[in-house]
Amino acid sequence: AAENGLDGWLRYASLSCTGQCRSKLPANIVVLNATETSPIYIAGSELQIGLKSIYGSHAEITWGKCKASSSVVVGTVEQYRETCGSLSGIPELEEDGFWLSTQGDKVRILGSNDRGALYGAFEYLSMLAQGNFSAVAYASNPSAPIRWVNQWDNMDGSIERGYGGPSIFFKDGAIVEDLSRVKQYGRLLASVRINAVVINNVNANATLLTPENLKGLGRIADVFRPYGVKIGISLNFASPETLGGLDTYDPLDTSVIDWWSSVTEQLYQNVPDMAGYLVKADSEGEPGPAVYNRTLSQGANLFAKALQPYGGIVMFRAFVYNQLNESNWDADRAKAAVDFFKPLDGEFEENVVVQIKFGPIDFQVREPTSPLFANLFNTSSAIELEVTQEYLGQQSHLVYLPPLWKTVLDFDLRVDHKPSLVRDIITGKRFNRKLGGSAAVVNVGTNTTWLGSHLSMSNLYGYGRLAWNAADDPEAILQDWIRLTFGLDPTVLKTLTQLSMESWPAYENYSGNLGIQTLTDILYTHYGPNPQSQDGNGWGQWTRADSTSIGMDRTVSNGTGYSGQYPDEIAAIYEDISTTPDDLLLWFHHVNYTHRLHSGKTIIQHFYDAHYSGAESAQSFLTQWESLKGKVDEERYNHIRHRLDYQTGHSIVWRDAINNFYHNLSGIPDTSKRVGHH
Ligand code: GCU
């Protein structure tokens, strides 16, 4: 494999093979399905490339014939039984699950289906690439069927909130000719068990549905298929009018229903295994059912019914809210999702999944868990995360995100006073739903690093791992990624672990802490400090900061009533300032700058101190990285050094901008005499 970013964590970098190692490398690869378009075929060739590239070991591929001696066998459980004979001790596997057993140079990788077999092959290769030859025998099953990524790619090739260059899918209104990057993306996604990509922006353009582009979608799906990755598309609700020439897009109008059925049929002619649709409706200026006084569920069901004959799914976004007036003390955008969707629970078709951002606002550096997860019992749901670092430094800052995501995935909402972890709600376990899972906005582009920064790839890797098993540990996931990406040097491992694990807390410290949100510019760029942009507009992400006090009062007793959207036990914690955790204090309460936190510090002194300590951490990232010179290849060493150097400077810009802003506003001195003492 090439020494560039395109391979991401699938570099198969060379390792020395000493001692017992040789005897543990299989001399043969038995591939139980010889169809070239099958993921099992890909599994066979990945195994061959990996063994060669990591250990310089050549393994012969045998198609469809079992070999008893030194071999790795890859196929489905069923194929194995047909070809190689009986099997015992393998538990029932879920869809896409696999069984992996390694006994010296005898390895069996058996999927419940073709896709599972490929996942198992990547698991074994991950062990090999980490020098791990232990004897294992276990089944691995996904915790949920929906493990999707979203791309916000526009038809002209630009990407909304993308920081890794232009689209790998689109250019000048059409699907690109050369799909080699699409193939490589499919490979990366398959290796972390992602099974579908929605390839165009949620702010969708109807021209994706022209006959020419439908053919292009077919080509993309053909490239992804051998990796077990399906495609889905985002739809624009008004398409029947803007593209179809009808005079309405009312979801209950028969001409509209017929139009969507016919489009769906044409889509499935080109993409017979299309995963489904993603729909953003009645949100941020996008058209939707409200235009015709129809409900969001009537809107979602229009697509659900069109998809039912083909087994497709509608991911329907819960990100729906209106502009608000800040002079109303009880106006609160955070309440919007529950207000809109709770009354519709049970009214969605079975193949609709409501896709819910992890917090009630918009991918901020810290948010409480979206209360909508605790308000839908008869509707399937999925969590929406962002790998692309929209509000979180846009890939110019290192921010390892899985620890942030875990604050929500592991959160216990205590529905009916019973354990109700978000990760058990989205997998369908808690409320007995068949569908569910996760989606992440990724936004890779044509940049050779994919996301715009080598280090950001830990977030894509981590997302895939958590989508498969949300109970997994972020630090363990990170360390697998580090070894696969940078090799086995213990100093590199230790340093990169430390840096990455400190990165989200550091970013929170030098941007917006205590639950006040990111404090970045929210009007346009979503980049860099701009605390004043949070207030005095209709976006409803207010801080309500004035010269004496700050924070949103979201209590039932005196505020917006948002805390009452949680189940009783959780509502009680947030309603009471003494039980609200410090890190969400300003999310739930409006207090004086001199209010004391549980830590004993005042709000304002916490702001000052956190901004200094966050910026100091960022500065240490650079020096820690520099200690690795010579241990990482020069291209990546320099690229990362440059990024961290920038982050060091920008964290100081953040620190001073935020501290000066609140110092000027409050007039309260910094007890350590730093702020305002230049
Ligand atoms: C954010 C983002 C937009 C995006 C929107 C969404 O507000 O800034 O670019 O369209 O989320 O998720 O729909």
C-alpha cells in the first residue's frame, strides 16, 4: 500500500516477522465466493495484499475449494457448511455480523452474509497490522442495522461544511467520470463497517433526479457495492414542482404521490439496492409539508410509501425549528424538536427513522442529550453526529470527538424510571424497534488526506467503530487507529493518545465552556471566536449575556420550560441549579457572573482560567508532536506540525477574544491579573 493519506488507516505498513510469526501466517487464502462483485472477493484480495504488504508473505488464493492445511478461509457460514463441512460452536449471527477464529495459521472468517465476511477480513487484517497473533474465536455483531454516513455534497462539486476539498461524487451538475476515489472511500468505510452513504447535501437539489444523473447514481452504486456499501440520496421536497413541472408538491396530492412513485421506480431501476432517502423538510428555508398545512409525518410517509415496494428507508431529520424573538424570555429553539415530533409519535410508517442530532441545538462543543430520544416510543430513531468539525475548528484544530459523542451515547434518560441509555434507544433495544442506528456527516473531499487533516481521520474511524458498538471505549478505539495509521512505536502511541484525549477538553476550554455553546461565529463561517454573534438575532442559540449575568434559563419554574422535556428524574436534576453539572450550568440557568460553581470558582473566574488552561494545552500539543520528529514520515510529520502550530496560535486568539469580551462586558477583574493586563 502507498505511503499516502488515501489508505487512511488501511496502510498495511511493513512489520518485521520474527520468532513464531512466520508459522502463524496462512500460506493459502480460501475464498468461498468467486463472484467478482461480491464483498467476499474483495476480502480475498485485501487479505492477499495485506499479508504481502505487512509481512512480505505471499498467500495463494483458492476459489471455492476448502483446504485443510495452513489457510485463511473467508466466506459466509452457509458457504462454509456447503464447501468445507460441518461447523460447531458458532452462535447465531446477526445481519452483517461475523465469526473470527484464529488458531496459528488456520484462520476462519465467516460472515452471516457477504458483507459480514468482508468485515471479518478487515478485523483479522487489523490484528495482523497491529502485530497481534493471539488465538481468538468470537462472534462480532452490529448493535444496529443503520450505520450510515452523510455527505453534504452539492451538484456543482462544492461541499457544505466540508474542509477536505471538492466532492468526489459531483462536478458541474453531474456525476464525475472518474470514480476511483469513490472506490477508495468504499474501502475505508467497509473497514469500519459502515453500510450506506447518502451522497448529496441535505439541502438538496432536485437536478440530482434527471435521467442523466440517475445513470450516474447507478455507476456510483456499482463502485460501492463490492464493499457492501449502499447509497442513499437526499431529496428536495419541492421537486415535483421544480423538476417535475407540477403546480404543487402537496404530499397528499395524487399527482405528487404518483410523481414520487415514478421517480422512486426509476431510481431502483438504476440502483436496485438503494438504501433509501434522507429528507430535510420545513427547516432553514427548505420546502416541506407545512407549506400545505400538512404534518411532518404526512411528509415523511409520502416517501416511506414510495420506498416500501423496494425495502428502502426514509431517514427523516428532526432538525426542524423556527426563527425566534429574543425578547421573549421563554422562546427556546432547544425545545423545537420535541414540540414538533412528540405529537407525531406513532404516526410514521414503519420504514421511517427520525434522525436526531445529538443535542437540541446544532453540534456544539457540549450540549445536553437531545430530549427527543426520550419522547419517541413508537417511532424508530437514529443519532446524527458530525465527523466534519463544523463548529469545532474545521480540521485546523485537533479535536478527537468520540469522547464528546459518548457523553450522549452513554447518557441514561431514565424513561419510566428504567435504565434508558441513548445507545440502547437508537439501536431499538429499549423501545423494541426493528430499525435504528446512527448517521454521521462526514464530508470527505478530493484532498489526499480526505478530511483536510491526517489527524481528523481518527474521528471517521471512531465513528464507524461506535456505530457498530456504541459501548466501545474511545481511548481503545483511538489506540487501534494510531497503531494502524502510525505504526507500533510506543512513544508515538503514548504521545498521540495523550494529545487526542486532551483535545476536546482543550477546545471546550478555549472556546465556550459551562454549557454556553461554542461561542464561534454562528452567522456565517462557524469559525473563530465571535461571542457577540450569539445574541441579537433570530437563530435562538442565545447566551443572554449582559453586564451582570449570563446563560439561558431553561427551567420550568422560571424559564423556557425545556428541562421539563426530559423524563422526571433527569428533569429534576436540570431544574435545580444545585444538581445541574457545572459543564451544563449555563445551558440551563441564567446566573450572575459571580455565581459559584460546585468547583468553588465564580463563573467569570472559571471562564478566565479555562481559557488560559485550554490554550496552554493546545500549545503543549505542538511540543509533544515535535518530540516525535523522526518517528513519523516527513510528509505527515510536517503536515501535522503545521496544523498544530496554527492551532497553538489560534487558541491564543480564542482565549483573548473570549476573555476580553466578558471582561469588558462584566468589568470583573481576573484574580490572577492576566485578562486586561497586557
Ligand atoms: C447546520 C449547518 C448547515 C446545515 C444544517 C443542517 O446548521 O451549518 O450548513 O445545513 O446544520 O444540519 O441541516
